[in-house]
Amino acid sequence: MIDIIKADGRREPFDEHKLRRSLRRAHIPQKHHDAVVRQIMSSLYPGIPTREIYQHVQNFFMSAYPEGAPRYNLKQAIMELGPSGYPFERYIGALLERQGYVVQVGTVVRGTCVSHEVDVLAKKGHEHYMIECKFHNEPGLRSDVKVSLYVQARYLDILNAWKKQEPPEEQNDTHQAWLVTNTKCTADALEYAQCVGMKVLGWNYPEHGSLQDMIEESHLHPITSLTTLSQSHKQALLNKNIVMVRDLEQQQSTLNELGLTMLEAQAVRREMATLMQEQGEG
């Protein structure tokens, strides 16, 4: 059995079933699964990093099934929303809007002691959530217990102020702090969050209802999932607050500002149309 090295440095045996499961989650047609597995099996060597395995899968799609590349690219695409955390915050806000929440992104809220810039405020009916987004652009990084403590301290300061200002009809409303990250949290961070009633969303945490689940159910593709755009073009769009494929689809004149050739722009539009049609964004 060949060991692979995960992003956090841990070693574990290569698991073909995990690879096949990732292909199913990305909605890659079954007819391509065996070919992808053969490609990866022929490329394995002891200690191969998972990022290299991922790149082999992407190379296969780019040559044999281009439509699969942006679908399988989801986790990496989220990590490319940086370097600042603001595009990730906007993206989380859009995910929650898709689920029926009323959302505010990057709002300054007065607490009992000090003012706080809150990444995302979300409300649905009688439920109110203060959401801290922790963005990482490296897969091995984790949010530790200090982050959970920080989120809870801010939440309690804000909650005390909210309670003093709420009208009588909202006195029994539900309030909760959330910690959302595109990677993982440490065991201590999760234990503390569970103890104080904080909701945590990581890439694959919890087992059901994780950030990955939310993204796949919402069909909201980040602009960084487009394989027909270069990194510099993606960054230029992020700098214009164009975070999702649907944003670019609604502002296609922005493509003219990127200096793309006619053929390049056509390729981007085709990829956008395929994503939105196949994943149900339109």
C-alpha cells in the first residue's frame, strides 16, 4: 500500500474509494471514473503529496473532459478567493442568501464595550447569527481554539448590546455565533465551540451540512473555478468585487476590461454557460 502525504503533513494510505467518492461529489460522469483512477494509480509513488494527485486529476480533465475541471476544482477555487478574506466573506453571504437568510456583509456593530466589524450578519425569521469567516489560502492551516475564544468574546459583547435594544416581540429570538472556515479547526477549537453552543462550519465539518455540502447544494460557483481565466484575470475580477460566476454573467462587459482576445472571451462565456446550465445557477 502506497502512503500519501496530506496537506497538514500527515501520512495515510492511498484510498481509491476516496478518489471515486470525490469524483461522484463533483458530478463527474461515471464513464470517466475508471480512466481517472488508472491515471492516478500509474502516477503514485511513496510519499506523493495530495496536491500532486489533485493536479494529475485536473490534468486528466483538461485533456479528456474539460467540463470536469471547474467542478473538481471547487476546494482549490475557494482557496484562490484571497489573499484578503473579503471575497470569502461575500461568498459566504451569498451562500446564506441562497438559503433564505437576510444577510449583511462587513458591518460595524456596536457591542456593550466596543464596536466590532462583523464579517456576516444573517437573519431568518426569529434567528439571528453573528458569523466570523476565517479564510486560509493553504490547505494545511487550521483555526485553533484562540479563534473560537475570540469569536465567542465578540459575540457576547454584541449579544449584550442586542438584548438591551431588542423590542419586546424579539426578546425570545434565537441568537448564535458561527465560525466558518474553508479548511479545518483543531480539536480544541471544536470542543470549545460545542461547549458554548457555537456553530462551526469547516470544509468537511460537520459530517452532514459542511461548507462543502452548502456549496454543492447552492450551485454557486466562485469566479476562481473558471479554468479559462488566468490567475491575474481572476484577481482583477475579485478586485472589482466580482466573486461568483453569476456576478460575471450579469456583468459580461467586464470581460472587455481584462484585455482578453475574442477567442479567449468566447471560451470564458462557454465555460460560464456550461457551469450555470449543468449546476442549475441560471
